[in-house]
Amino acid sequence: MKNKILFVFLFIVFYSFAFNVSAETYNLGLVTLKNGSKGEAVKELQRFLNTNLNMSLVIDGQLGPKTIMIIKKWQSDNGLVADGVIGTKTKIKINSIHGIVATKIPIKVSQNDECKNVTGYSCDEYKNGWKETFKKENNLSESEFNSYITITSVEFMPMGKNYELTIRYDIKKDWLLVNKIDSIFLGISPQLKPDQLPLERSVGTKGRNYGVSSVDIKSPLSFSSSDLAIEYFAGIYSQDVSKIKIFGKDFQYYWNVEKDSSNNAGQGGEPYLRLSGEINISQNKCFTGEISLINKKTVYREGPCFIN
């Protein structure tokens, strides 16, 4: 076959996504991408996969089922709904890995405050409601919140008959910078007021990847730099430091840890790095892993990179 054959099954089983990191953003357009989509936005998605997942896709602008399988795994591992649909949240996440500030994706809204037109509450009121809930959940004073958190955007959009509130923000602690997204479904009408926003760790949001995040900001980091964290990881698994790359920074999603703590480094809310590297590229052997920046717990998996 002219196209290189991806060894999809093993790629998914061994959690082997993202073996290179790029400091570029990708113009994924405004249209939702899915199986069968074609065009320039799909080419950008293919470039992202080739650059960041060490794949070898032909840049032909055609989105097929094998690529959708990889996207689903990537979505699941990045706290998104694993539906294989490349919509707003997936596009934002693609452009926010490795500390890259997400490119703002325009949303069609009226000249007036769309939130208030629909709910009776302004977007600022929802933003402040999120802020107060976040502060209470994470035990932050106003000054601590302002020291660690920068809200970058507030978006309100219809999702079928439901309405979704999306808060994008940066968390900065010492050398660590994480781009976060909290998505909250407000219900039909909608029903939730600004002071009623749910927590991600609530039973009602279990496994749904939405709600106000629980993050451990106050605990001191166990490493004074990302380089030291990588050296620690490399020492445990006897890997070459120079071949290890960071392909993600985040705080552990609460329910992922409860579901399977053996596959997640650290407790719910702890900051961690996602790492990857090559073991023997000629034998198609790579690895992925995680390291908690607080309790130093690590997770390591070996698997294939890709097969020509």
C-alpha cells in the first residue's frame, strides 16, 4: 500500500500517543470535524497528529476511521469526551498542550450579552459564580486566586437543547503553567444559576469530564524544575534523559484516579507531567508515562510508536 499502515490496535492498547512536542498552533477552523470530513482543517489536524503523536499520515485532507480511533484515545487521555468528534473543546485542547496558550475559537454570538439574553444572568455573573465556587472548592483566598489563576475567556453556547458554559484559565505555580478548561452544562432553559455550578468531583458529574475543577495548588511542588522531574523519572526507568519529552501538563481528573489509580500518577487534583520517548525506534519501541509533581508517583508503559 502507498500509505503507511498504522498499527492502530497496539497503539491504542499501550496508551502510546504524542511522542514529539511542537510549539505551534493549528488552524482547525470553525466547523466540527468528524469521520468523512475533508479540507484544510483536516490537513491541520493531520499535521498535529504527525508532529505530536509521531505518526506518519499522508496530508491529504481526508479524515478516516483509523485516525478517528486515535483521536478517541487522545480525547480520553486528555479529559475529553471520547467521541472522535473534533469540536470546540478538542480544538482548544489541541492548541493548549505543552503550555501553549490556546488559540481563541470564535463563537457566533449576538451584539448583546448572549448569556443574559437566554438565562437572565450575564456572562460576568457566571464567571464570578465559577470563580467563587473554584475558590471555595480549592480553599483559596481572593489574593491566592489572583496569584495562581488567570481567566482567559468565558464562552456560552447552545449544545442541542442544553447550554454549555466554558471557562478557560491558566494556573501558574512556580515554574508550572497549565492551561485549563472547565465546561459546565447549565441544563435546558437553562436551569443552573451562577451560584449553583457543579464540581467535577460531584457524584452527578462522575465520568462526564465537566464541572468546576478540583486542583491541588497549595501543596509544594517536589521538583524545582521540569528538568529535575524528568531526571527523576529517567532514573527510575533507566531511560536516556535526552530522549524524554513533555507532551502534557495537567491536574489529575478526580474520577480518573478513583476509576484506576494504577494508571494515573498522583491523587485527584495533583499536578503532573505526561512524558514520552523513544526506546529503540528501529524496533518500533517507545514509551509513555506520567509523574506526579507532588508525591512523585510515576506511571510507565512501553508500546509501539508506529509501523511502516
